[in-house]
Amino acid sequence: MLPDDTRLEAIIPARGPTPWLRLSLSSIAAQTLQPVAVTLVDDGLENTSEVQNLGAKLFAERFRMLKNEGRGISAALNTGIRNSSAAWIARMDADDIAHPDRFKLQLNFLSGARSDVLGCGTQVRFINPQGRVLEYSRLPSSWEKISKQMFRKTCFVHSTLMIRRDILSAISYRSAMDGAEDVDLLLRLAEKGKILNMEQALLDYRLHLSQESFRTRARQTAVQELAFRLAQCRRQKRIDPLEADPELAERFIRWRLSTPGYVRSRTFLTALRYMKTYLAGADLGSFLRCALVGMKSLPVNGASVHIALRVLQKAGAGLVDSKTPFESLNVT
């Protein structure tokens, strides 16, 4: 058995069909440093018994499935964390593949880090549905660069994170922020310590047009903006408006999605980003499918063009300094 300070558990939230889950679980089974437990949180799986049998075959008694009853990714992750006793929580998604040394290298990195480092992510290889490598991420790795960028753009790939369980138990995911739950969590964690990125690519991150980050991108970017606004409120006003008014998130999201030109411009920019990655990997079929989405959502009026330009200039925080009907969320 591993010493207590090196015990890690892999947690995977999953729902619906999971066509790549076998590859994902197999990549965990092939790790050079094995987790003490592999927990899959069932948030509405279509093939529960098949997944249970696969997990038991790969991990025997180390595998367990927990029910989340379709309550969303934040609730699923909190369920897994709450039921864990490991020192470290390693995130995985049901469509990604961990490289064989991922857990070992991350834990070695964290063991040698300062005490104020709460966890780390890694770089990734972007792959297409068939597993072809498209491109490599270029995420900032040092805290100096991360701390300057994380209030305006996403600096981590959620499914690469390994974070101390005691910290995640104290600062948990917030269901109201589903869609950008990782951005919200990391901004709050950064107020307590440092999260770093390793420079190695240790995970294959699968891009496909059916994934949530593509299909619901407009809503996700609205939640991401809210996360940045809340972080600014905590810095400037020393308050978090969401704690006082849990319904504020949904009201803000509905308002933002109704902003003229917003959905069109954010869908277009997402398609553009995916097109760039597919083109880099010479996946012309996926490139053309994204191009079709992009053409249908091309910014054609003043409102959508204005939003697209603001986001291109300032990334995810492009609209944070704009006025909203919610006074508690207006920051400078």
C-alpha cells in the first residue's frame, strides 16, 4: 500500500453513451503508478451494467460506481470527492486517454513542489474521434504566467488536474457554475494557493462535435464570464455575490444568452477555434463540419461583430467590464 501522502484516486463523471470509456479506463489500468481507487460517478449512464463489468475486470475491488442521478458535473465530482479518503484526486473524463506515466509524473512533480502548491495540470495532445493527434496545447506552466492570465482566459485542461483532496473538500465545486465549474473552482483555489501546469503533454484530449464544450458553448462562455466577474468581486469588494444569492447565476446566464448577437458570435468563435485545431491535424472532414457551423453562425450584424471583436481582444473576460442589470456583478 502507498504511504498516505502519495495515495491518489481517479474520479470520472460520466453520463449518456460513453463510446470511449473503455479506452479511458484502460489507460488508467496501464498507469505505472496505480491509483488506490477508481471511482466512476454515474450521472445518467446508458450502459450501467456494462461499465460496472468493465471496471471490475480492469480494477477488481478498486473500482466503484457512485450514483449522482443526473444532478450535473459539479454534484458528480463533489460526490466522488466526498466519498474518497485518498490524499490526491486525479480528474479524468470518459473520452480522454491518460499517458502511462501521467499519475507518476504528476505526483513526483507535486511531491517536489512547495507547500503552497495545491495541485497541477498538464499539457495535452488534442486528438480527433479516431485518435489522430491534431495539435499540442500551449498552456502557461509557471505561477507567474498563470496568475497573470487566469482572470481572463482558461489556463488548465480540467481532466488533467491532480489536486489535494482536503482542499477540494473545503472548496468544492458549485452546481450553479456547471459549464465553467472548473474555471470557478480554480479561481477560488488560487485565492488559497497555487495551481501549476507541467510542461509535458500527459493526456490525450478528444475533440468531437458531440461534446458538451462544443454543443453548449454559448452557455459555457456565459458561465465562464460569471466566474471571472465573481472573482473580481471577491478581489475588489471582498464578497462573492453567488453565496448571498444562489439564484443569481441562472438569472445572469439567461440575461447574457439573450444579449443580441451573443449566441451567434460565441458559436462562431468556438467553431473557428475547433477549425484551427482540426486543420493543424489535417482532419479535413471535421474541419469542414466545423466550417459549416461557423458559416451558419457568422457574425453579420453590429451586435455580434462587436462581441466577437471584444472576445478576440480580451479572450474569455472580454465582456467582464460591460454593465449588467445585476449591480452586485458590475466590476471595473
